[in-house]
Amino acid sequence: MPPRLTPATTLVLFALSRGIRHGFDILDATGLESGTVYPILRRLEEAGCVRSRWEDQRRAQSEGRPPRRNYELTGAGAEALRAAVRIHPDTVAQFAPNHLLVPRTR
Amino acid sequence: MTIPPPPFREPPGSVLVRMLSRLVPRDSREEWVAEWRGELVAAAKQAVLRDEPATLTTVRLWRRCLGATTDALWLRHHHGEPIVLGTDLRQAARSLRHRPGYVAVVVLTLALGIGATTAVFSVVNGVLLRPLPLPHVERLVALEGQPTDGDLEKVNQWTSYPDYADLRDRTHSFEQLAARRRWQVTLTARDAEPARLNVTYTTANFVTATGLLPLLGRNFRVADAEPGAPAVALLSEQLWRGRFLGDRGVVGQQIQLDGVPTEIIGVLPGALQTIENGDLIQPIAAGPMESARGAHRLTVLGRLRDGVTIVQAESELRLVASQLEKQYPENNAKRSAKLLPMQAQLVGSAETSILVLFGAIVLLLLIACTNLAALFLTRAASREREMAVREALGASRAQLARQWGAESFLLTAAGGVFGVVVAWLGMRALLGAAPASLPRASEIGLDLPVLLFLGAVSVAVGLLFGVLPAVQRRRDGAFAALRSGGRSNTEGRRKRGMRSTLVVAEVALATVLAIGSALLVKNLYRMQHAPLSIRPDAVYTTQIQLPNTRYAQAGPDGGRRTLDFYRRLREEVAAIPGIHSVALAYQHPLAEGWTTSYHIAGGEHVAAGLEPEARVRPVSPGYFDAVGLRLLEGRDVTDRDRIDMPGVMVVNQAFARRHFPGRSAVGQAIEHGSPWWPGQPTHFEIVGVVADEPFLGIGRPADPATYFPHSQYPFNEMWLVVTSERSSASLYPDIRSRIWRIDPLLPVDPVVSLRGLMGDAVAEPTFNAVLLSLFAATALLLAAIGIYGVLSYTVSQRTAEIGLRMALGADRDLVRRQIVGQGLMLVGGGAVAGLAGAWALARVLESLLLGVSGRDPLSFLGVAVVLLAVAVLAAWLPAHRASRIEPVVALRAE
């Protein structure tokens, strides 16, 4: 069943398409609440628009933290994004990838 | 060799995530926790790298974790597990059904707590807290005259036009400084009854100063206020929508105001009503009063320049005022000025009573929450054994907590629903009973955010104390509870101590409220039973105002037409069947009117500006008789005291006491500076002394007052006073037709009874007293419920012990006395604390009381007695139950 394409869903899809992979990074980039974003991710994953994988254990350990869950867009997800942007052309303007200004740990 | 990673601390919020994980279906629970934890740790580390303050990170992460609730619930729902467990709710409902008393008490507590508080807070918010709907209202200030020596009788709050102009020109703190004066005019039209309208005469910049723009048409221009300019008026939105039916073509039309053709130039927005409650405004036209520095009759409002504080503006104002004081000592002696925020000035006198109410609702909410906590704790304690059995049979603590939660949820939800109903009804009742003096009453509505907030507080308290007992049970609690067989042990005593403390606190709070209400009720009783100098029954009055345009006050003919009108009026009205007597008075016995200054003839010389002041109350012959005011000495004024005869007057007792203590005032005289009407005497001899009218309020001592014959003091504005056995409604058409026989262009106000006016005069104290009494009664009821709860718990815990003692020969009476004694101990502790609190708070209430001390011993004693009675009543049922314990049954239950 295709997911409901709400403005929030559009934003989440758009963030994923920009290579933002982790839940909290999506929160930062979209300004949405965690109570909104996580259920969307679950729904998108179930609809096959999003795929999730666990981060490499060794890499996480080298940074002194537990592994994080990565989300990425599937082909169906990219389709959904195109449809969503057609419905909500203005929502994407809200997208504020301010987390990119934050120094990332390598 | 790899360096082991530095250990990471648990990030903020992970506790919550672990707690919430219980909601997530078992097979995905571990992964869910790992995902949230991974994000939290990463975010915390990034925050450290960014040098973000730790508190900020904590708040941010906790907030995100709250969102995990939705995530967890979504997963739960998605796996086909019910979010709110239907079985739990059903079970809770079933278990509550067997305890209708408990349910009723909890729901009542919540409904009263939420409802009463919201209703009163909505009123407080509407009147006191909500900002006026004007742009940058924080910069709007009211200017009031202030005496430098504190003598408010000599320096009133109003400002004269020349003073206003000087203040405006010599200060720099204000963007605008505007002045206004209220008056009444008659609007006449061909096809409708004449109407009396409240007009406000303002300086041209008044509307600009408020920050508003006319809804239609234009604002005043400076030219509109110049002498000889054509008359113009701005209508209030209310008048425009009412009388002119919202016709947009009204701008440019001519209307007749007191017979003067006046052009409507625009309509003002409704928001202006919050500070200027008139029907229309007109520019202040320069008249003789506008050049008199002694004519203090304008109220001044200002808009501060951006960045100027009220303190800075006030000090500048004081400086200018002291210059004026030196420059014009005869008018401005000891006159300074102060500034008040507009809102504070408007709310003014209502502030104290509203703050008292506000204090009362806070106390009531505290009591309700305390009670709720005590009720839930008691309930938990009484079910300890049942819970222990279920735990022993394999129920997990989470399951038990969920069931408690479901029960609390059902109760608080029901309480919330009833709370809304109580809030709505309470609100309607409050506004229905509110005295007319309550400012901004039309803006008051039920406050939804407050309702939600209070609902949330109550639900939080409910859930907290509802679930707490289940969560907090010790691990060995089940076995201990089973072993002890429900007998009291150390643990039980500690919990009982907590409940007792809650009840003592509740009683203390209720005591404070009860004393407050006792004082207000006593005050009200005093007012209603104050010895009354007038006889208000079968006396009716209506106000009559002759327009100055047709009834000239100045000029060679000044006052003549006025006197003709009132002479004919008395004849016409006296001819109405059923009217016993007719009189005229300036103001009625309950209205204070205004004052003027005078000299005692032959008295010592008093410097200009420092002369004594007395109320001016012109009357016709027969007024004292009509209202039942006793003539103590001398004679009434008569029709022979014409304007061309020697001046005479009657004074009240307060006047006689002020100037002629211990001797007769009759035969003494006063001097007025110059005549106000052509031919008016300036020397008035006192021919009589009457009792004091309660014109400053029932129960309040009166000021000195002077009663001139109306024929020597021909005011245009007078009150017609008649005595009749008929009703005011049946008198009105008769009186109106008689007035119109003399002058068909006069508006006629409703005829009101003096009894009714007296009711209005005590409306505000009645309102306060009723409200606080309702609160106190609610608080006492809640406290009684609290006492009952603790005692019945004690009895249920001690059944076995009491049974044993009775088996050993203890007397039933003794058992009963012991339980009641315990109740009295609880109340005693609370009452002592509450009485001390009320003693300390006495000062707050004192400003609302007339002749009743805030520490009135009778009220304190009365409340103490009521509390004792409440304690005995609340304790009686549990005590009775304890005394009926059958030793055999109690011991067999072991």
C-alpha cells in the first residue's frame, strides 16, 4: 500500500534523498518532531520506500558509541518523493539542512 | 594494539526510552531501544563537540524522547496490540463499579477542582490579566493628579485644561498626551424617541494616542477643536451598529445633539470601548471652563515615547508639576501628578477583590489535588493485599501498574468531563451575578487554555498518585503484605503519616478560605443591617437632564427656563394618580455627586485653594420627607426661598459636626465666592440640619453635605423623586407622558426604585461574599472527604486489632471515641495552622471590609466551631463502622 503523502512525509523523503540517513539528523534537517518523523519512517519502510540497515559495529566502536540505524531511499521511495513534491511543491522550501554546518565526526 | 574506546555515559532521556520500551512489542523491543540509544549517544557526543551547554542538550534530548511515546504506541498499534488495553479498562470499570461512593468522591473532587478554578480564573484573566486590545498598550498610561501632602480632598485626580496644555507642551516623554471629559447629550431625531447618549469630549489627538484608527471616515483634525468650527462627532462602533444599523453611509450625515446640528465624520473601532465606554466622542470646544486653571475635570492619558519608562516620564512630569505649583499657587498648591499603566487604572478598585478570589482558587486547587492524592493513596493501601495475591499468582508489576493506570485514567477522564460542565455553569453563574462595576465584563469568556492546563494538572496528579503505589511497592511487598495479613506495620504507619499530613494541610487551607468567607459574610450582614437614615420603600427616582443649549445656564436669563420646567414638572407629576409626593434632588440618596468649596461666614480666613469642601445637593421642598430623611433641627427649604430672596440651606450632621461641634448650626452661614447664576445669592444661611444620607455607600460614614433650595441653585440635571405604592414599570409611561407634555424632545430614563438601587449598592460585596463562601464550602467539603478517607482507611487496617480489643472487653463507645478523637487530632493540627495563616493574611482582606476587623475574633471562633463539627461528622461513619466490628468475625478473618 503506498504511503499517505503528507507535507511531513514529503519533507522526510526529501531529507533522505539528500543523503541524510539517521533519525535525529532528519529531525535536525526538517525541524519536525520526533513523534512525527519516526512513525513516518516506520510507515515508509513498511511500504518499501525506505530501507534500513545497522551501521558497521567496528566503525561505531572506534568513535566510542553504539551503532546507529541507517535509513535510505529505495527506487519506490524516489518515485514517492516525485509524486509528493508535485502535491506539496512548497514544503521542500522548509528544508533546512543546518546539520551540514555542524562538524561531523569521522 | 587498539585503544579501547572511552566509556560513554548514559545520555539524557535514555531512562525514558527504557521505560517506554515496555510498550513496544516484545520481538522488536531490543532493536527499538538500540536505535533510540544509538541516536541519543551520537547526539550527545556531537553536542559536546559543538560546546553546546549541557542543560540545552538535556532539554532537547528529553523532548525528542517524549516523541518516542508516539513511536512506541505506533509500533504497538501496528502489531495489532491495543494501545489502551481494553481488558485493563474493562477490569478497572468493573472494579470501580463496586465502589460508587469512591468514584463519586473522586469525580466530584476533580470536577470541582477543575471547574471552579477555571470559571474564576477566566473572570480574573478577562478583567485583570489579559492585555487591552490596543497597539503597544504597555506604552499607554493614565495621568492622575496627586496631592503632595496626601490630602485627597483638596487635590483630586483630575486635571484642568490649562494644566493639561502646559504638561503637554513642557514634557518630552510622551508621543501623545491627550485629555477627555465625559458628559451626556440628547440625540433627537424626527422619527424616534429622544435618546440620552454618553459623550466624551476629547482633545483632537485622543484617538491617535490610543493607537487606533477610525473604522470608517476620518479622525479629528486640530481645526475641528478650534472655536467656531462646525460641530463634528465620531460614533462608537456599538452606537453605529445599534442606532444606525451599521449603515456605512452614515459618515457625512448630520445629527442633532442637544439641538446642535453635528456632522458624523467617522466610526471608531470597538476596541476603544475597553478604555472609553461612551457612545460618541466630540472635540473639546474651548469654553470658559477650558481657560480656568481651577476647573479640574479632565482625565489625561498619554502614550510614552518608545524606550521611555514610566518612572522616567513620571519624574519629568513631577518636575513640570512643581514649576506649575510655583507659578500658580492659588490653583495648584500641593498639586503634583502620577502615572499609572492604563490597564491598572481601569481595573482600579476591583483589583483587591479579584486578587482575593485568585488566592482562593489557588487554595482550592491545592486542596483538590491534595485530596486526590490522599484518596488514591488510601485506595491503594486498602487494596495492598489484593495486589499482593495477584502478584504472588504471577502478575507482573507492569501489569499491576497498568491496571492502576487504567483506573486512574477512567476516574480523571470522568472528572475532567464534569469539570468542563462545572466550569461552564460556574462561568455563567458568575457573570450573571457579577456587579455592574466589574470592568470589561463583556470580554470575559471561558478560558480554553486554562481549562486544558488545569485538566492536565489534575490528570497528572491523578496518574502520578494512581500509579505510584503500584510502582513503588517493595520487591518483597507481596510477601510482607500477605504475611502481615493487612495488619498495620511500620510501612503502613509511614504511609498513614503521609496521608495524615496531606489531610492536615487540606484542613489548614480550608480554614483560611472559611475565615475569609466568614469575614466577608459578616461584612455583608453589617452593610445590610446598618442603621439606615432613609426609608427606601415605595420611593422611585429617575434622572432628568435638560440640555444647556435649550435651557441656558449662563446669560441674563440663566436658570429661568430650568426653574420653569421643574416647577411645571412637579405640578404635572403630582397629578398622576397614585403618587403621594413629588420632589427633586441633585443625585439620589445613594449617589455621591460632587463637591465645591466655601467659607464659613465670620470664620477665620483660609488661604485660596485650601478652603473646605462639601457635597452640593440642591433639593426641592419635600425631598427629605419623600426619602424619609429625618430633619433634626430647623426647617426644610420652601418654595418661598426664591433666587431673589436671601440664600438659605440645610446641612447634614457631618457638616454641623465639622464646623459647629457642640452648638447649633442653625443661624450660621457660608459664603460662596461669586454667583453662578444671575441674581443668585452668595451668602447662605443654615436653616436646618438633617441626618446623614448614605451617599458614600451603605454603612460608610457620610461627608459634610449642603442642601440648597433648587430655586436658588438651578441645576439642569436633577433627579425626580416620587413616593407611590405603584410599580416602577407602571409609573414609567405616566411620568414620561407628563414630561413630554412640557418638553417632547427630552429623553426619559427608566424609573428605578430606591430599594433596587440599594440592592445594586451591595451587589459587589454580595458577589464577593457569595463567591468566597462557595469556595469555603467546597474546601470544607473536600477536607471532610479527606478526613473521612484517612479514618476509614485506618479502621479497615485495624479491624483485626479492634476486634481483638473488643474480644478482651473494650467498650464500643471507647472505640468510637478513639476514632473520632483521631479525626479531631487531624482537624486540630490543620485548624491551628490555618488560623495562624488567616491571621497573617488579615491585611489583604481588610480593604474589602467596612468596620469589621480582618482579625475579627467572632469569625475566627465561628470557623473553629464549624471545623470541629465537620471533623466529628466526617469521623462519625468510620467510627460507627469500627464500633460495629464483631470480634468473632474480625478474628476469624485472620
